[in-house]
Amino acid sequence: MARVAFVTGGTGFTGRYLCKNLKNRGYRVRAIARPQSDKSGLEKIGVEIVEGDFTNRDSLRGKMAGVDVVYHIAATYRQEGIPKREFWRVNVEGTRNLLDEALRSNVDRFVHCSTVGVQGEIKNPPATEDAPYGPGDWYQQSKLDGERLALDYFKNKGLKGTVVRPVGIYGPGDTRFLKIFRYVKNGKFKMIGSGDVLYHLTFVEDLVEGIALAGEKDAAIGRIYTIGGNEYVTLNEYVQLLADIFGTEISKIKIPVWPVWTAGLLFEIVCRPLRIEPPIFRRRVDFFSKDRAFDISKAKHDLGYQPKVPLKEGLKITADWYREQGLLD
């Protein structure tokens, strides 16, 4: 009989790709989704939908019956206007509800999706899984607390599980990187800082292959894995790859970091009490000033993880999708 996988976040970007990957591996896939979520994409590929909200313990009752492996992908992500308590309600207490229900339902394996953000700025890149924690905001701190909670269940409560930390997810269907693609295409991009900091990305199809493997390999039990692409580059190299795809030129003007960071701080101080979204955020400036590069050799060795999509190819696939959707103008 086919193994049964239970997926949270299945209606989201990464979750949809994971559900498709699991279906292709022969799993019966069950995804939990809130009533208001758009479930049509999952229904088309034969995913069983169960309505519920994992932040509500009672709505999980019985939803994991017969499940072999849980893939917990859903989270409240970093964006303006979300109160601090919401990050902990979803990313920690919601995770606790899922872990408890998995124990109650005798689930064989549990894969908890964390983030490399729990390590914050990388002081000595590339970082291994053992590099120090250093969360830099509420989202990252809540994900760290959720990761530690999952590890405690794996170590002390008899639940076999694994933590995966994705690196910079991109690909068709996601728009988080749309702004930089658009600026480069339209010739409006200006580098903040030197552009020499390191950046690491993961094509979404490679990522979900690594996540799926973490739920299958016995060597993964009780361990943490960084799942990333084969390459990391400087921001200058990243932007040049985009310019090559679009056939555009990159401005040689470079804007100093600290005036922009200070402006972001001032905008946040003024705008947040008024519930106005600031035009500049400090965390967006961090993109230009902090190294993000990771060592994925542990996942390769233990899981047999092998990213297949080179960065340049993945960026072109993503750019083509943006163009098809009319998003680049």
C-alpha cells in the first residue's frame, strides 16, 4: 500500500511543489487547509484536502489517522503589520499542536521545516548546520523556538523526526524576488553597498526533493539539514546573471549602506505607530549587507540530495514565468 503523507502549507508556494513531488513518488497525499484557502491546484493533482487550522488543537483531531509521515511546511512569514504574538501562535504553538497530534496518531516520521534564518547573519560562510544561532527578527526567533520545540519532541518524546532549513527559495509561482528581477530588467537597479556579500538560492523543485528525502532516509532521524542550491554567488554576480538573462546593463552607481539603513529605521519609527507600511525597511537593507551562504554537504552525504537546477537556469525559468504572467512591466 502507498505511504500516506500529511502536508501543512500545501496551498502555499513550497507546499504545492512538495505535494506534487510526493504524488510523483507514489504517496497518497493529504493536505490540511483552511476553508477560505484556494485548494483547486491541489485537487487537480489528486491531493486529499482536509479542512482545518493547525493552530486550533481541536480541529486537528483525527486528521492524521493512517498517516505515515508529516511534512510541516506552513508558517507565518516575515512581513509588516503582523503582531509579534502571531508569529509564536502559528510558528510555535501551531507546531506543538501538530507534534502532539502526530504522537497521538502514531505517525512514523515528522519533518519540520525551519529556516536558515535561525542562524541570522553568517559570520564565516559557508555555514554548516552547527553554526551558531543568531535570529535577527521576530519571524526568525519564532522559527528558532519552533525548531527547538520539534527537536525536543524528537529527542525526548519518542517521535522520529528531522528538521530541514531551506535556503532562499525561488521559482515559478513565487513573487518574493519579483522586485529585483523587474528593476534589473527595466535598468533601474542600483546596488546598495559593495555587492560583495554572498547570497545563496534554491530552486523550489530541488528544495522539495530534499525535503521529501528527509522523510524517507533513516539517517535523517533526529538531525538537522540545510537544503540549498549547489551555488552561492556575490550579489554583484547574482545581479549580473539577471542582467545577462534580460540583456540589460547594470548601473555602476553604488549607494552606501548606512544612510539607507538609517532611513529605514526612521521610517519604521514614524510609520509603524500609524499602521502605515514604511517605504524602506531595515531588513530589506540587510539583503545587501549580510552574507548568506551555506554548506549543503551533510544533506548530500546523508540524504543523497543532489540539486539539479543550476542557478542561471533556474533564474531564467523564473524570469520566463514572470514574463508569461505579465509581471515584469
